Amino acid sequence: MELSKHFRQKLDGRCNPDSVVQGDCYRFTVLTPEMIRMEYDKDGIFEDSPTQIVLNRNFDKPEFTVTDTEGRLEISTSAFHLVYNKKEFTPNNLYIDVKCAYTNYGGRWQFGTTEYGNPPREHNLKGTARTLDRIDGPTELEFGLLDTSGRTFFNDSESLLIDENGWVSPRKKGAVDYYYFGYGRNYFKAIHDFYQLSGPVPMLPKYVLGNWWSRYYKYTEQSYMELLQRFEEMGVPFSVVVMDMDWHIVDVPKEYGRGWTGYTWNKDFFPDPERFMTWLHDRGYQITLNIHPADGVMPFEDAYEEMAKELGVNMEHKDPVHFDVTSIEFLEAYFKYLHHPNEKIGVDFWWIDWQQGKNSGVEGLDPLWMLNHYHLLDLQRDGKRGVILSRYGGLGSHRYPIGFSGDAVITWESLKFQPYFTATASNVGYTWWSHDIGGHMGGYKDHELMVRWVQFGVFSPINRLHSNSNPFCGKEPWRYPKQYGDELVSALKLRHKLVPYLYTLNYRCHTEMVPVMIPTYYYYPEAEETYVYTNQYFFGSELMVCPVTERTHKETGRATVEAWIPPGLWTDLYTGFVYHGGASGKRAVLNRTISQEPVLGRAGGILPMAVYGEGENGLDNAPDMEVVIFPGDHGSFELFEDEGEGQEFKNGKCAITKMNLDWSQNHACFTLKAEGNMSILPEKRRWKVIFRGFEEGLKAEANLDFESHYDQETRSLILEFSYMPADQEIRAEIKGEQLVYGNGDLRERAFALLDSMQIGINLKKDLYHCFLTGENPASIISSVTAINPGKAIEDALLEILVC
């Protein structure tokens, strides 16, 4: 039996023949100046089929030289020099020197030196892990594709092959198939080329970028509708509704197991599933259902008879239909009878919760990879964009977004690990992690922890709130004291405002092969501090985020984040305060109240956002838009918009709004103009242009009528334009002797900060006296530290001195 047509990708694993250096038992393919494929087979049989990791080897021929003599082969590019003695690949027979100097021990990689190869593991910047299930804090991460030594590798020898019919098969035993990376610290290029080798990250549908509501809980049609209506009345937006286990029958006869696997709707809870999902769609929600497919299909299931007939199972004996992902017949029936009928009545995509390990009836075949691969292709069969929620299945899994990281423990330790874990996954190209925001199980209830977790979720790839069925585990904002509940609502609203920016990052990731969540060392690879402060990261090209993962200090009313401010100017998204990183960057301790976290816009950064109506869940291209502009340098941004679903964007059914900032010390000119297919944009748009971190009293001019005002709280000059045709150009100029906000009077800021602290009155007076009498920041710092008020107090005061 052959697979259905939609499972057959148009793949060709053959390389450019001009890039090959081959002998009787070896074959080298120079893919880029920095990447080489190395194959050894004693029978001289080499593999041209795509594999689970590698889909494309047809790169343009790079420049390289070959020196081939008896018993010795050398291949040299601008990035590496390979030496091989034409024998079996061993550490003595094959080595590569990288042409950069990032270690004290040279740059030599020797084949098979250790379990992880060479370079040593301590230089590797690591990748990700299959799951965070029940892990409370850090866990060991897999070997990654980036390395501070400038070179690394991966082993493709065990990957299954993908044939022309879309099916997989084991490869020849004993064959060696390695890929060497010698990219130095050009991390962006390394990941870009890996995406080209392994296949691009798919373009995700727009709706997944909003907030998700999820809970492992026995919802009924009525209770779920009432919950969502309450969210709408509060103006809290959600774009994805998750149905966990209890959408299907779970209380099953003992002889059929525990009821984890199920495909039959629980009609006591959802008497008319199609009616319920139509109601959800009409209100702007998309729907995913949780499945645990491992136990197959039991006789009590609605689809049992059809599945049993299709697969020749003895229905008279009530034999179960066993799960067998290694069978084409089972896989076809699995989709035809279990999934397509549910998709027809409203299911948009699936949450595949596979927890049964990596073994199957075929050696080396991981059922998780098979489910991820074929589920995604199946959802694309009618021109939709494939998307799943599933666990990480190894290198190459970036092609199967979105990742479900598992059942997080509800502790500060779990939160503290997630920013590093999420950003570091980009080192294997895996950029679309979805966590249980707020935590799933165990731990404790902590109002502040919940707020900080959701704030991180807002500035992470997917913001999916989730918890278990424990009655004390709900994440609804009204279950928290008003101060914290209000902050949760505010954060969830901000996430939907950010969707135009996120959607453009989604498009860039798909087309330009750039991760969405980026470790700071990608941009500043030579700054050693970026390898120290690993919890801060870039969220796309415009924002640097330093998540708060510590409790608030009672004395200061602020939580602290140790961070590194890169060179140049960085402006706080919330407050407009401007941080000066100087010529080489500097370390800083950032202090934030519960309503803020450090999110800094780069100099010249441009951040487009949408303004949706209260309680509006849909994420259509909005008629009301905002753009935040950060001072200090030239900048540009191209906002991508299309229908949010389908493949028509590839045929030009999309619009690009080009934004540009020309910068000088006393003059800034911002322009905005939409181009492309205007049919996908609202007929008219209203823009609010926000110059964040700019001085008060600047002169503003524009080519169109506008109203302006200055917001002291955010240090922003705001220009508001009326509704106009979507393709109308806006040109706004700002002039003044000094454009960048000077962060205000130092003494006033010190007084306000000290006034808010819960510390001794006399201590406040003594500390304030340091600001009154200090001649410069250095003398003030000396006086403050001499008083020794305590680290938290000192950190808060020093921040306003050094920013």
C-alpha cells in the first residue's frame, strides 16, 4: 500500500556533484565554506535520499581546494582545513582544523574523540530537551549546533530515510554520515544554513500567536462557554481554546485500560460537539484537542467498526485495533476515521501527547517523530498551514511546530529555567516552544510568580496558560487578588497587541531562516557577558527581554534582574527610560515593580502593534495600529500581513508596510508606507506613532494632519493620525536640540524611589543626602555603598545612576 498523495513531499536529497570529493570508501560534500558532509562505507555505497534530519543537500558550490595524494586527502575552504588518510574514520585518520582561534587549545576537531565528539562539551552552547515533564528547575540539554570554539558537528548515521513515496525506512548498517560545522561565532549563518539543509520552519497560522486557554479539567459545553464569556466581559482575549483529555470518554471498562487514549466525544459533557465548536469559531476562537494515541482504538469507540474493518481486526472477539505507526495501513486509517471527521466538524489542529518512549516495531523509528511528521503533512492536505502541539522529537523537529515542553512544576525554579531553555533551543533551530505558562502541577500558589510567568509568556513564542484539574490550580485572573489579577489581564491584552510584530517574525523565520527567540550572543558573539547572562534574549530583531524570575524585595517593592546592556542606547518599552551601554556594553542590575519587566528596544528599533476591541478574540489585520519608535540610530522594519492562514501569501496575496527611521542627533524622520496586495488590509487605517524615550517639547511635523501630546509616564511623544487609506504614506519629522530623553532630574528620581521604599525613615534621609551632595555619579555611588544599606536597596539606587 502506498501513502496518500499529500504525504509525499517533493524532496530530492542529491547534492551538487561539483561539490563532491569521492574515493572507494569515502565521500565528502562541501556544502558551504563552513559546512561539510563526511561519509564512509566499506562497500562504497553512499546515500542520496533525504533523511529525518536532512532534506536538502543541493547547495551552490562553494570555493574550496583539494590536495589528493596517495594515502592523504586535504580539503580546504576559507573556514576549515580537513586532513584524511583514506582509511576508516577514526580520531587518528580524520581531523579538521577550523580557521579561527576561539580556544587556547587550537581549533582541531578529531572524528569520534568522545561521546559528543570534539570540541569538548564545555564549549558547546547546547540545544534543547525532549521534555520538562516533572522537572523542577534546570535539566541537562542536548548537544547543539553552535560552539564557542567555532566548530561542532552532528551525526546523521542513524536517521531513517524518506523515500519518494513519503515513507521511511532504516538505512544501511555500518555507514557513517556526519556533518561538520566550522562557522566560528557567526551563529546566525550557522542556523540559517542548517535550516537550508534540514528544511525551513513552516509558516504558522496567525491565530496561534495570541493567548491560549488550556486546562486539564472536566469542562462541559456549558461551563466552557460560561468561562469564555466571562473572559470576554473582562476584555481578556484568547485566540486558541485547548480541549484536554476530558473531551473524550475517559471512564472506560477496566478491560480497556485507563482511558488515556480516546476518540469518542463524551456526550454527557458535549452533547453536540459541532454546535459547540461552531459557537467557538463564531466568537474568534480556534480549537485543538488533546490526544494520547498509544493504546489504539478499543471496541467501545465510535470509530472502532470502521477501523477494524479497514485493518482486518476480529470484531467478533472484540480485539482492539493496536496502535502501529510503522504500518501504512494503520496510519491511513488513523487519519481517515479518527481525525478527519473531527476536523470536518471544527477541530483546527491536534495536541499530540506522546509519552511512551522512542521504541517501535522498526529499529530506530521513534513513534513521536512519525506522529509529528505525518500529522503536520495531513493538516496541510487542503492548503491549510500545518500546525501541531507536540513534544520535541530530535534534531530536525523545527519542521513540526509547535513544541509542548511538558508538565511544568509550579515553582520559581521552573520559571527561572524556562527563558534560558527556550532561547537555547534556537541553537538546534527549534524556535517555537510552548510552555505550561503558570505551571501545570505541584508546587505552590504564588500570586507574584503567576504574574511574572505570564509576563514571560507574553514575550515568548507561544503564550499558552495551562494547569491541571486540582481545584486550587486555576489560572483565571479573578482567582488572584485584584492587583495581581489586573496585571494578568494587562499582560494578556499586551500579547494580542504584539501579534503584528510576532507575525512578521513568523514570516521572517519561514523565509529568511532566522529564529524568533534569539540568545544575546548571536548579536554580540565576542562579548563574554552574553555567555554569562543566559536568561536574557532577543525577541525578534527589535526587542531585548530580561525576564523577572525572582521575588520582589519587600524593602524596595521591586524585583531585580542581573543583565548586560549591549553597546549603544536601549530604551525601556514600558517607561521610556534610556540605558546607555557605552562603546562595549556594561553590566547592570535592573529593578522592576510587579507591573513591569525589563523589555528594551534597540536604538532605531521599530515595533508595530495592533489595537483590538475589548473582548475581541480574532486576530484579523486591524484598522487601528500603533508603532513604537526607539531613539538613537537609523532603523527599518517591514511589517508583513496576509490572510493569516493558507498558502496564498506565496502567490503575492500579502502586504508589506515599510517603515524607516532616519536619525541624527537633533532630527529624526519616520516614514511608513504599505505596498502589495491591499485587498487583505482594512480599507482605512488609523495610525498612532509613538516616539518612546524622546524628550518633551520637541517640534513635530508631518505630511498629514495629526494631533500630538506628550506622555510623561512613558516619556513618549505621541502623534495620532485620522483614518486614511491603508496605502497612504505617513512622513513624520521630529526636531530639537536633543532628541533622546535624559531620564529626568537625578535628585527627583532618587527621592521618588526612596519615598516608595519600605525602609527606615532616617536611612532614606541619609541615602537621599548622598544625591544632594554628590558632585557626580561616582561620588554618589561611593557615598551610597559606604552607608551599606543592603544589596537590594543599593541595586535600585545604583540603577538610576548608571542608566
